[in-house]
Amino acid sequence: MEGKKDNLLACHNALITTILIKMEYGDKEKIDAGIDWILSYQAVERGQAPKWSGSDLYTRFGGCMKNVPCYYGVIKSMIALSEYKKRFGGSKTLDDTLNQGLRYILKHRVFKKLSADEPIEDSIILNFYPYTYKSNIIEILSLLKANGLMEDERCNDAIKILREKQRPDGYWQADTSYMKSALIDFDMPKKPGLWISHIIDGLI
């Protein structure tokens, strides 16, 4: 983005905040600012009236937060809240928002449209790492497991997809990669993926 307040997008705010938390960044005020934005402005259910005044949130990339909030924005924001809670502890507002967002994700059965028994988009069932503004069932299940929700039956279809993707040699592989100009592939597509396999082994 161009570094202007108006350019803020929900997924980018959450990604940056999560990175700062995980790297134990020393300026907690910046982390708190990212979390406060989520708690103040991130919709975690359909039909919630938006409060943010920056136009890009509503006009760029199809609109992040109209009547239906961008699913990736919800996921990335709940990951940020979950990581913050793990490191710094929760609060009533944070816990309530996180729990509402997790319920919204489970309502989607992890990766499906509410209106049809099909993926929200094709890439959400592809294996890839690192995660960009997009998400996939590996990242979403990791979030749900971190919050004790993997036993919920609404995770079963996503778990089944991962089991079916396991290679005969026991590994999983990256199906694709994104943002090659900015990110380094941890696993080469179509080859045994040590990184992706390690993550999935910890999930199922």
C-alpha cells in the first residue's frame, strides 16, 4: 500500500500485527494499535454496519467489509487476536470478538460458502505456505486447533480434504505458491513438502 491511513485493509493490518506479535517486537503500542483496530472495526458477522472511514476498505479488491465481510479479513484478524491473547492475555472485548469470529468460521464449515456446499474460492483448499492475504484450510484449522475447536464436527470436511491430499510417501506437498516476487517458497510445489507436512502432522 502507499502508507496512507485511507489505504488500510483488514487482512494487511492483521498480517502485520500477527508478525509483530510472533517476532516479539519491542514497541507494544504498535501491536496494540493493530489489535485495537480489529476490535473497533473488523466485522465478524454479516450485516454489521461498518465504522471505518477509510475508503479503500470498501472499494479495493471488491470491498473488504460491505454487507458480507471478506472471509480472509475475518480469518487473519482472528489469528491476530488469538496470537495476542496467547502472548499478552485476553480481555472481555477481545475474547468476545475472537469467539464470535471463530463461530463465524465454523458456520462456514472452515472453507465453504454459506449458500452452497462448495469452497468459498478454489484456492482455499490448496496447500501453500507462506500464507499471504489469502488463507487455506491448513491455516484455518491451525487457528481452530489453537482455540480448542478441532473436535467440532464442522471441521471434518476440511480434515478429510487434507487426509486425501497425503501422498503415497506419507508427505504432503505444496499445490501452488503466491506472491513469488515478495515471498520465498518453503516447499517447492509438487514435491514432498517438509514444512507443510510438519504443519499438517500437528493438526490431524
